[in-house]
Amino acid sequence: MVTTMISAKDLELIALRELRSVPGGEYIAHVEVDPISDEWRLNVSARDGADLDRIQEAIKTTTNRLKQRYVLRTDW
């Protein structure tokens, strides 16, 4: 599989769009990419009323999918 280099800001926008498309995702307010050496993770803020278990599962699934498609470029 081919991966694409991407900036943190672009990755945040893609992740936010994908997370908001899942049921319950309308409660997601903010997504931030947290670079950890050669890896990264998504930090997500949700509004009151969110089903946190559902959102946590969506974050896990979305992170795995995005890691297959993109490599974070931190020098941009």
C-alpha cells in the first residue's frame, strides 16, 4: 500500500471530517494530531452529550485507517 506524506494540520482536518461522519460524531468539537517520535495519535475533544464509548471506537478505527494511508510530516 502506498502512503502519502501529510502535514499535521491537513491530517487533523481529514480526521475531523471522517470522525464527524460516524453516528455520534456530531459531538466531536476538535481534533489534534499528537506526534510521538515516529508515530502519532489523535487527541479529540467532544461536547456534552457525546457517547464516549462510541467516539473512542471511532477514534481507534479512524486512526488505524489514516495510519495506513498517511505518514505524518513534521518538518512542514
